[in-house]
Amino acid sequence: MPEEYIPSLDGNLTYLDKDTFIQRWDPRTKIVTCISLVFLISAVKNPKNIVLICLFLLGIVLFMGLEFKDLIKRTSLLFPFLIFMGIPILFGQGIPISNERKEIVILLAFKSLSSLYLMFIMFFTQPMWEFLGALSFLKIPNSVMSIIFLSWRYVFILGNRLRDMFKGLYSRGFKLKFSKATFNVMGQIVGGMLIKSIDTSDTVYNAMLLRGFDNKIPVSRPRDIGLMDLLKSSISIILLILVLIIERW
Amino acid sequence: MHLADGVLNTPAVLATSVAAGALVVNAVRTLDNEDIPKVSLMTATFFVFALMSFPVGPSSVHPLLGGLIGIILGWQAPLAVCIGLVLQAAIFQHGGFTTLGINTIMVSVPAIIAHIFFKGAMKKKMNITAVAGVAAVISICLTVVILLTVLSLTSPTFKEVGLVLALGHLPLAAAEGVITAGAVKFLMKTRPEILSQYKID
């Protein structure tokens, strides 16, 4: 079945509709804070600190309403990467494994997990349209925002079109395998989809221009940033900076 | 493959973010309004085809299509790649934000090189299908070279990982060569104006 090779997009969009302090956080300050925290986390050097930060973020992720089953499912997507990176580092110079290599793997694993949890906080605590709308108010150029909005739409159109194409191919006995014949078919699919999609995108874009589109996607103005939003952002950033300062003391 | 957060150290994160930022800013500065649908579409194409995976032995590989993106978008490729990576992070939490810079560079710099190579070859009236295939193979090889360079500069312990990564990308280079050649051949047959920037007769 095509689902085996092309995952569904709709099932991966999660919005945790629960009333917690994370959901009430203004998306703009939340985006800036989460991205800043990811960058600050990359500077953590002590394995104990990164484990504590990771556990703290895990607690927040569970508190904001992500089900444990969903958490495991989404976290497990990171495991192949961690195994792929971790095993050669651990056993690259044989056994016994040096403490330095163990530390590197712990830092790598928990930094990746912490960043993943920050992504959950950033992406799952408001509807995606609200997230994209918030980006518009972060001084991102209009042309880039237009591309983001249009791409977001095309991703679903192309994704569904690709799945439909594969359903057709599978019903005719096609198997996706590592062979020249498969890649030739793939090349024609890519070309065919591009042509069909370019036609669609040109039609849509021209229709938008005719309706007065001036390369600025209209989005509703978000509510004003409140004191609590600023407080949440500054507390989390200051706490992490303190950890980094204490670490280097 | 996309690197997740936690792999790069702070200097590498800063250097790659600044370099990728410069590429994206350059792409935005040279972007015409008429290019917006094409760039959006290639962003979605990059995203959607990266979802597919071909079984290779016990593992699997997914297409990057850096060569094809470079051939179609040229210097605007970094913008499409960067936005595509952000969308992948939003929907699947693939990649990361500290590695957005290196992941953008890993696909878009080879895409630009593929564009330059393709342009040069078209001026010499070489076979378009073969050139597109070679451009795609070059793009994957460059991706590996960039990845290995950054990993080795980050930490000497990543040397072993680099070897595994390089081997893992070999089948991908072959696959992308054939896919890109097929796609470009198909585009030339049915809609040559998409490649009109290359002035192919």
C-alpha cells in the first residue's frame, strides 16, 4: 500500500486544545522563546544539566496535554537518528567505551530530545493557521510569508496527489524498490506532477492577483502581547542562561 | 538525511546559521513576485518527495531532489529548501532549528552547484538527460562532502559516523541521478518553457 512509503500528512497535525499556561502563551513570544531556548540548549555542556532540562520539558509537554502514546510515537521517530549517530560514536574506538564518548552520546541524545519537546511546545499549542499568522507579525518579508502560506497549501495538494498516483500504480502491480525501473517511473511521476502543479499554481496565483492580491497574505492581527507572555519568555530564557553561567563558573 | 538538534557545537551552529541566512537573504533579494508560485511549488515538491522512502537493504533512503531544485530554481533554491525544512519540522518534527542552517546548506549549496553545472553543460549543447542525471549525482556527493566537513570540524568523534553516512548516501546518488534525469527529460518533452532560462534549442 502507498501508506507504507508515503506517510499521511493530516494525521501528523496536532493541536492540543487544552487550557494551560502554554496554550495561553502568545504565539509570537512563544516562537521566539522556543527558538532561543533551542540555541541556548546547544551550548549546555554538562550531561546532568541536559538530563534535568529534558525532564523538565517532558513534564511541560505532558502537562500541556500530549498523550503518552502520541509522545512515544513521535519521540520514536528520533530513535533511528540517535542510534545511527550514537553507535559509531560509542563503539568507534572499540571496548571499553571511554567516559568522554559516553558523555557525548548523552549530550547528543538529550539535546535532541529537549529540542524535540520544544518543537512540540511551539507547534502543538495553537492551531497551525495561528502559528503561521504569528510568523507574519515577526518581521518576515511578505514574499517569504506568501511562499510559506502557498507551500503549506501545496504540500497537502501534492501529498494527496502523490498518494493517489501511487494507489493507481499499486493497483497495476507496481512495487517501490531500489531498481532503475522504479527510478525511471519516479522521474516521470516527478515531472508529471511538476507540470500539473505548475499549471494549478499559476491558475491560483493569477486568480489571487485578479482579486487584488499584492503579495501580502492577509492575516488577522493577533492580540497584544501581555505582561504574562513576556514573563513566561523572560523567566525561561533567564533560567537557561543561569544554568549556562553556573556550568562555566 | 537531516541532522537533528544537538549534533553541532555552538560555533558550528552559529557559522552554519549565518551562512545559510546569507544564502536565503540573497535568494529573497533576487526574488521577483512572478517567481513566488514556482518557488512555493518547488518547496512543496522538496517536502513531499522527501516523505517517500525506498528500501535499501535493512534501511531506507529518501530523495532530496537537490539537483532538480537547483536546475529549476537556480539561486532561489536556498529559500525553497529552508522553508521546506521548516515545514518538515512543523509537521513531522524532522531536523531542528540549530541544524536548520547546516541542513539548508547541505541541500541548497549542491543545488546551486548543480544549476551552474547544468547551465555550463547546456551552453556546450550536451545531452540534457545525461547532464541532469550527472548534476543530481554531483549534488548528492557535495551534500555528503559538506556534511562530513561540518561533522569533522564539530568533533573528531564524528569521524566514524561520517563513514557510515557517506556509504549510506551512495545508493541515494544513483537513485537521484535516474529520477532527476527522468524528470528533466519529461519536462523537456512536454513543457520546455519551464527550463527556458537555459536557452535550450
